[in-house]
Amino acid sequence: MSSIYEMNRGQLEAEMKDLLARYNDVKAQKLSLDMTRGKPCTEQLDLGAEMLSCLKPDDVYAEDGSDCRNYGLPFGIPEARRFFAQMIGTNENHVIIGNNSSLTVMFDTLMRALVFGELGSTEPWSHVANRKWLCPVPGYDRHFLVTQTLGFELIAVPLNEDGPDMDMVEKLCAEDASIKGMWCMPLYSNPDGYIYSPEVCERLASMKTAAHDFRIYWDNAYVVHHLYEDNRGTLPDILSLCEKAGNPNRVYEFASTSKITYSGSGISCIAANPENIAHIRKFVTVQSIGPDKVNELRHVRYIPDPAALDQVMKRQAEVIRPKFEVTLDILEKEFEGTGIAHWNKPLGGYFISLFVYPGTARKVVALAKEAGVALTPAGATYPYAKDPRDENIRIAPTYPSINDVKKAILVLCVCAKLAAAEKRLEEM
């Protein structure tokens, strides 16, 4: 297919005819493929089989002598806190352990602010009229849904290859005290796979904010999820940057083992500076007598040190990297020279972000569904599920088999071309 911008009406109509034939051939295959979410595949989960048997009946004690079967240690066993501290690059005293979902920890952290307020202000956030939250886009739909559900107005901020548009972020935060926080996924962002630059991290740590209790929710979900050993993304320690900039309370950092061990049976953490940790601890001790410490112990026995974690993540990458590469190969072959689509080539994480012809993403997803391929809903990567240009589609290649990935991406490409040709004819 030639460049869609150089084709005349007759050429487009001929192309439409060919594309409809291809599309009908696909529909005749009666496919049933699911590419909706970035879940680990069975082969990835099987890699953690050793974790199910790594504890013996008498191996139930943490390194401080605590019996993990009993109540207590509401902030997590020492070795689990050290595990996360080493993974995200901070001090274990800055870490509190949660159960399997970091999203639950984020929700709880926001609820505490809504009910009790944050350090720097005595006013509960629920009392703040028209409270707002910044959302770099494209971004993670579940982040947006949390703050939307809790009554924040969501403000979209463009996400560039080096991080959020900081000129816009700084201006908004300096002028509006009702902006209480901001989502950030700084390493291999969902869905673009972008990596925040050191300069952007420093600006986030040091910027002026009208709200004295402004918080950044730093979701470091993919901190060790590298696809390529020789090209790993890195980040500075955001907690240290905030301390140095004179804003020590600014950041809550989150991470989990959801895509390291078992997504449904992992462990998670929140990390913050000592003052925020002390603030959180007051409520954690009321909320729970202790998390699942047996699961914490199971994790640190299976992954006792950074070298073991490195080996686990190498094996994970070996499973999913071919799926990313075949997706990118097909996109290149199908769209090269057409002007219809562009996409990112991530170095890690779980997604590929595809931008199709403007105004067609919803149509593409609907066509794919009709052909038996379920994709993440168009618009999901924007607040309120409203993509202003209707062009972004999140590709999640990890869960299906590589053969199913090939089939699904070929269907996606046919649908994107068909929708683009139709839209271009309308524009003419």
C-alpha cells in the first residue's frame, strides 16, 4: 500500500476493495483471540513453580525471629522490605509491605488523604472543592479510574518520550492549589514504554506547587522488566531527589512482584521518606494486624538477592521478548510507507502503543472485535476513556501464544488500513 496521503479517490477505492476481501477472509476464520490486558502467560507463571515448594515445614521464621504464621509485623518482614528497597533503589526503612496488589495500596493511600489529609495540611482532601489530579497521557486506565472514582477531576498532560510535558505540569501546579497530585509511571510507561529523563525527574522533585500537600504517585511497576540485557532503562532515586530539592514529602513510590512471580499472589510495597512512612504507619497498625508474611517469606526464599532477581527477570524476558519482536516486525511490514500508523519500540514493560489514522481507533477496535480479536478499548489510555484524536490503541502481546500474537496483529493491521482508507475517502 502506498502513502495514504498520496492516493487519489480511485486508488483508495481500489485499495478498499482489496482490504475488504482480506477482512472477510479473516472473519471466515472465526478467530477468538484476547489481547485486552497485559497479563503474564502460563509459561511465565510456570517459571515460578519453585516458589510453591521453597518453604519447608520448619522454615516459618523471618530473620528477626518472628513467626510468619502469626500476627504481627504489620509493615512486613525485614527481608521483604530489603528486597523492595534494593529493587527500587532506596533504604529498607523507607518501605512498607502490602499484599499482592500495588493498586490496592495506591487506593488506600488516596483514601487516607481524603479522610485524614496529608502532611503539610490539616484539611482532608475530601473537603477540597473541585479537587484535581494530573494524568500523563497516554497512560494506565486503572490509575485514571482510581482518581475518577474518588472524585478527582482528571487533567490530561501530554507524555513525551522523556516524560510528562513539564512546562505544562509546572504551570498548572504553580497556579492551582486544588491540584493535589499526579500519576507517574516513570520506567517503561504504560502503554508507550517511555523512560523519564533525569532532567524531568529533577523538575518533578523541585517544581513549585500551590498545594503544600501535593503528592506524586510514582508507580514503578516495571522497574526490573527489561526486554534487552544490553539496553536497560534506568531512573534516579526519586525520593533522594525530592529530599535534595527541599520537598521530602512529595512522592509515594509503589512496586510489586505481580509480573515477577505470580500476578495474583505476589507482594507489593509503598516507599516514602521517613515522615510520610511514620504518617502511614499510624493507620496501617489500625487497619491490619499484619499482611501475608508467609507469602513474603516465600518470595524472599525464592529471590534472596538482586542477582537472583536478575536471573528471574532474564527468564521472563526470554518468554515475552519474541512476542514483542514479532509484533513490531508485522507492524513494520504492514505499515511501512503508508502513513497510516506509528508506534513505539519499547525496551521493557508490557505494552506497545500504536497510533492509527486519526479518528479511527474506535472503528479499528470494533472491526477487530467483529473479526474475533479483542483489543483494549480505544480511549482507555486517556482520562474518562476519551482520546481527543481517537488514534491510540494499546497492544498487549504477553498473554497469547506467539502464533496467536501473529494472527491478532495481522488482523489489527488489516482493520487499521481499512478504517484509514474509509476515513480518508470521507475526508475527500
